[in-house]
Amino acid sequence: MSNLRDLIVRWQRGWGVARALSVAEDVGGALRVRCMQPGRDIEYVALDAGEDPASLTTLAELVAGEDAVTWLTVPTTDPARAASALAAAGLIVLKHSELLMRADLRGHPQNIPVTPYRLLTQVDSHGGDSVVTATVRHEAGEVGARGTMGLAGTDAVADRIETMPAHRRKGLASAVMSALARSAIEEGAEQGILIASEDGQRLYMTLGWQPVADVLIATTPGNAYPS
């Protein structure tokens, strides 16, 4: 198994834990999960797009054959080639510029929220897996920022890191990431993995996360990325 393929598999498992999804099915060249998430009901995660771009043709056929709205998420080190293969197979690309990233959590920067914010963390465990949640609240009670990590083995997959519009540019997302990393380490995690949106990439790079691959999201014509 290539290093990238291994990382994709690990990301998908931790992401599934974070969102309480069923275990993904290996369909040969991809992992398939009925996720019932915003914008799609089913998601395929391509495993070999970098080494075998032709595999995207087969995966596109599987996506097109689904009755429900389906995405094909494609981590790749050659996004232009992957995008061309997806277009040739009849899919449209909804996202071109997301990044698969990783970090050694044991060296993660530690930031705390400034006054008048306070930080709360929670760990929920069941079935051998755990989900860490971090929430930063203003003293008035409003949620300023929040995020989760799904823990699977020694991996921690960050998910849904968000800062509310009225509370941005105050370092709250950094505080959330620090709290998640700290709690994940306490639960036995060592490596962090995530897929970063265009908006989140600068934050993660500032915190020492390293890009590993580009990530494209494709679907059949007529579907759209949720606003």
C-alpha cells in the first residue's frame, strides 16, 4: 500500500468516526459510504488516483450508477490530470483546491482563547473509538468557535472546524485546534489528518500542518456544492 493510499484510508476512517458513519465499503480503488451529509447521500473516496488515473473512469461509472446524490472525493498529487480524467468520464468538479494535510500532534502549537472567551472540551467514547469536541464560548454564552476530532487508533482526524462570523480574527480557531490536539494526545493519538477547505488552509499551515495531496470533489451534472 502506498503512503498516500494508506493516509487516505486512515483519514476516511477517522472522518467516519467524527461523523458517526458506518464503516466504509472497499469497492476496489475507492471506499464507499452512505454518509447522508450536506450536499450528498453517498460518498466515494478514491484511493489510487495518483498512481492510476484511469481508475477514475471506473469510479465515475459507479458514481453515475447511484440512485442518490453521490460525490467522488479524489486526493491526488496530479490534480490537473485527475480533473481531466473526471471530465472525460462525464463528471463535474465541484471543488478543485482542497488539501489533504497531516501533522505530528505531539509538536502541535498550544494556544488558548483570550478573555472573555472560555474553552470547553469533551470526549465521547463508544465501540472502541472516540470523538473529541472543543467549543469556545463568549462569556455571554455565544459559541465563538468549535470543532471535532475523530480518533481511530493513533490517528486523529480534524473535522468541522469553524469560527462564527461575529467572532473571527481573534485566534479562536487556533485555540480549538490546540485543545483538540491536546485532548487527542491524552487519548493516545499521535498523528493528525484532515482535509482543508480553501478557507482553512492558511490556519492549518500556520499551526504546522503539512499538505500531502490536493483534493478534488466531483459529482454528476446537475448537483451543486452546498452553500
